[in-house]
Amino acid sequence: MSRVPLSLLQQFVQVARLGNLSRAAAQANLTVSALSHQMRQLEDRLERRLFERGPRGVTLTVEGCGLLEAVGEHFDGIEHALSRYRERRHDALTLSASPGIISSWLMPRLPRLLAGHPELELNLQSSSALVNFEREAVDAAVRYGKGAWQGLRSERLFGEWIAPVAAPELVERMAGADPLDLASWPLLGDPNPNNRWNDWFAHYGGKLPRRYVAHVDTVDALRHAALEGLGVAMGRLVTSKSLIDAGRLVVLGDRYLPVAEPEAYYLVYPPRSEDHRGMSTFREWLLEEADAYCQQIPQLKRGEAAA
């Protein structure tokens, strides 16, 4: 076997860790087809199958796991050694956030940030995956959770509430059905492992349905399924607010009050970002925006968990 180019191994490590060709291709400035061709070329050279390819991404085979374990740490060492020689731009900030919070909450507010700070270059990464700040060139992230991320700074922005939401077309089709008797409606399975429908029925009473009309694996897919009228979703009201205001989703049951979630939205960043001027500017602006948002919707309570 001829010597394997280091570039192929480097791309392999990236694909293996992300588990997604599209994201890995974007980070490598390649097309998905070009990167896929490179991975097949590596498999041919090694005469080993390294990936199982499926509609939701790629997973490592046993051979692939062995290769990642053997070479991954060496590329980490090279990356760490070179990082000190890279020029750090204090007017550029790379932020990772989920697609839902970017489109529904962050994007409408960003023009105010950039108008007040035209020198700032903001690079947005739309992803629900947790950031590995040791390996990825990301300065900060907005994440949904309980605020405990080891080795990272986290500042609470605001809480979240859940309520059943549906497309107006579905409500029209279900004319005559009692919106308070949700078990009689077509419900969409919740992607959260704890199933937020459990919390809802435990709070308001009633029985869980014997079956859900469909299951999806992400919050964004759940929102799209609800928008298409497939069924009723247990919706997060912060990320669904713009759709509700536009009339594309409606909250079912006028007598229901939304249920507070134990999780909240946080600004998360590594200690290395504390002396980054662009990060300081963004952090100050983001906390001000979060405070203003919570004054409009006081029950979201920026600084403490919702009761």
C-alpha cells in the first residue's frame, strides 16, 4: 500500500468527529461530493470500510473507530501547536447557535448590533451540536440546557415555556374537536428524551395518546412538521414566537397556560474568549437584548430559573 496523504487522514478525522459530510465539507471549503469522494479514496487505499452511510449522516465502523483512535490525537497535537502562531482577530467573532434560536430570536436583532459596531465581523454557525471549544475555532455559543458545561463560562439569557402548537390548517380540519382534549388530536412525538408531553399531561391531567401520528428527531424538524399540518407539536414558545405572531402556528386551548421548562438559553464560552474584544462587545450587547426581551415577557426571568 502506498503512503496515505495526510490531507486524507485530516479530512477523515473531521468527518468522523462531526458525523456529517455537509458540515465537514463546509469547514474544509469543499463540496460534499468532493469530500465523499476523498473518503471513498481513503477506504480504497486502506482496503477497509470506515463509514456506514445513512440518510442522517455517517457513523464509524469498527475499523473506522480504530483509525480515529490511532490518528485523531496526533492531529489534535498539531492543531494545538500551531494555534499559538495564528493571528487572533479581535474584530471577528465566531458564534455557534441552534437554527431555531438564530432564525427566530437572534437574526431579527443582529442589525442593531452591526449598526452600532460596524467594525465587528460576525461568523454564524447554525448547528444544534455541542461545540468542542478545544478543537473548533468558535468563540462562543448560545445553547439550551441547564447551564452546567464543564470548564466553560455560562451566563443565563432567558427561560423557555412550552405549549401545544399547530398549523391553522390542522385546526380547521379538526373543527369541532375540543382543543382541551389533546389526546383526541394527532400529536407529534417529542424529540426530547424525556418527552415533554409527559410534563404537559402530568401538569394538566389526562392520558397520553396510545400512539403519535409521527416522530421526528430534532426540534427544528418538529417545528416543520407542525407547520405542514402533520400534527400538534409541543412547542417552545421563544423559538416559535415569530411563527405564532405571523399566524403560521396557533397555541391550542385558551384555558391552558404555558408550562415552564427546567432548561434555559445560555451564552457559553471558554475562558480564552474572555479577553477577546469582539466577544466582549457581543456579550454586552446580547445581555442587554436578553434583559429587554425579559422585560417584555417577564415570566422568562433572565437571571434565575422560572418558577
